[in-house]
Amino acid sequence: MRYFILFLCCFFSYSLQAQAPHGAIRGIWVTAQDSVLDSKTNIQKAVENCKKAGINNIYVSTWNRGRTLYPSAIMMERFGVAIDPRFGKRDPLKELVEAAHAEKIKVHAWFEYGFASAQGDSGAYLLKKYPYYAAIGPDGKGIEKNGLTWMNAFHPLVQNFVKSLVLEVVKRYDLDGIQGDNRLTAAPSLAGYDAYTLAEYKKEHGRLAPPINHLDSNWIQWRAHRLNKFGKDLYQSVKAAKPNVLVSMAPNVYPSSLQEYLQDWPSWLREGYVDYVVVQLYSYKLDEYEKILKETIQQVGSKKGQLYAGVLIGLEDGYRAKPELLKGMLELNQKYDLPGELFFYHAALPKSGKMLKR
């Protein structure tokens, strides 16, 4: 009997690992606008709050509004500004990694802005110096979407720039992972009408130009495939630099992720160039949350163990999820056997922390 029980324990342990290879993640996003990174004291307090709330993974904004939130040799060389000026000579990323690891909390560098260069005038200097970095729409003009100005995610020089930032933090810091979202690997579906991308398309289509209709299904797929290739290269490059660093992405729900941002993230899971996805299941109503959760589970199929829920607990405009809504969303995640969730965002944690524990 003793050996049978031992066998069962090993079996269930193996089954859990096979179903959720990266374990139970209880994560939270820390944005650049949060005050967490403003001082070493704030960082320590935030880590303590996370520990009390049962958070075991922190995803910290590392690239935001055209600035790095760590001293970057690449940004210094190209633009003469090594770090967001508000941090002076500090290294907030290093400070957070040290504080979190001391409490056995993992840290992921979240490239929050991805291929978005600016919000307002914040990162406009990037495109002023390198105009060909700009994403171009069917009207021949630069693209702004949801208040963000976008770089050309299809141009190899822009891809190499973003990849170089990712690899810089992977090589320099003791990180547990890196993460992109609906801006990495992504581009607005309006993008792709720049000279480089048009020439590439014409080479493969007998010199025919792509449709003016940016939502044409074949044109959508062609551009999504281009981004998939970059995503695969990014994944392989990170693993080559440090095999144990996890690569995760936090896209929108599918298929709107494909229609809006050319993100065919179910294929990333199928083809194995992302370790897990955290789908932004942001909702203000419980029945709506369950609906999009079930639809998302259908999209991942056998890769369900690599699916985590992105749960909205607060916004900068003051919104906070009500306790009954938050409790209901966590119960649904358990009901459908998700291995964990990430909460957006840390500023909502002091009021919601106790409710985050399953």
C-alpha cells in the first residue's frame, strides 16, 4: 500500500507538471506610472505588499513611452539618454530584482510598449531621429492607435532595435522572464504600407500591391506571419542567451488580437515559441468574463496548461473591481482549471490584496 500511495503522489505530481509546466503563477503588473519604482523604499514596500497578497511573480514595466526604466547602453549610444530621466542615476530594475528575490518572488521584464514608440510627445524623439522607424497606414501617414504612436514592426532595423533591448536586460540582470503584450509582438492592422513592407509583399505577389482594405484576410495573415517569424527569432535568441529565462506574452483575446494587432497568438503556443500566454480577459461583468474565458480555453486546446488569465483589478482612472466580481473571476479560473492569473495592476493591490488569494 505504501508503494501504491507513493506511485499516486508521483503520478499526480507529474500530471500537474505536464499540464502546467510553469506552475501556479500569482502575478502582478507594475506599470511605469505606478510610484513603486520611484525609490528603493517604495520598491521594498511593494515587495512586502506582494508577499502578503500571495504574489509570486512580478512583471515590471521596463520599456515605456520611448524610455527604458533601467540604464541602457543601447539607448545611450543611439539617443543619448540611458534611462527615463526621472530615475536619475538609479537602476530601479536591479533594485526590484534584488528585493523580490530576497523574498523568493520572481521578476519578469515587461516590455510594456513593445513596438509603440510614444504616447503623446513622450517618445517622439525616436521617430524624429529615425523617420523610417515609423509605421505607415494606407493613407501614407504615420499611425496612432489608442493614443500611441507606432514604430514599423515589419522593418528589420526596428525589429533588431527592440530585440537588442530585450537581450540587453536578459544578459545583464538576474531575471526569471521577459514579457510582451498587445504591443509586442504586434502591430496595428492599419500598418504595413511603408516602402519596405510594400516591397517585400510585392516580391512575393508578382509585383502586386497589397489591398487598400487593411482588414483583407489574406493581407492580415501575411503580416501576422511576418510578426510570427520575429516572435520565433526573439524567443530563440532569449533562450540562446539564457535558457532558463521564460518568455511570455500577454495578448488580447482572439480573434480580435489578430484583427486589431496582427497577433496570431494561438499559433505561438502550437509552434512552441512562447512558454506561456496571459490573455487579457479584462471585463467589468462576471458573465462576460466567463464567456471570454471559455472562448479562450477553446482556442488553446491541448496547451491549456500554458494559459493564464489576465485579470483587471484596477485602472489609473480610479476604477477598482468590486470584491464580489474579483471573487467570482478567481472562482471561475479555478472552475476551468487555469494554473494561475496576473492582476492588472499593482496600484490596486493595497485595497485588493487580501482578496487575491485563492
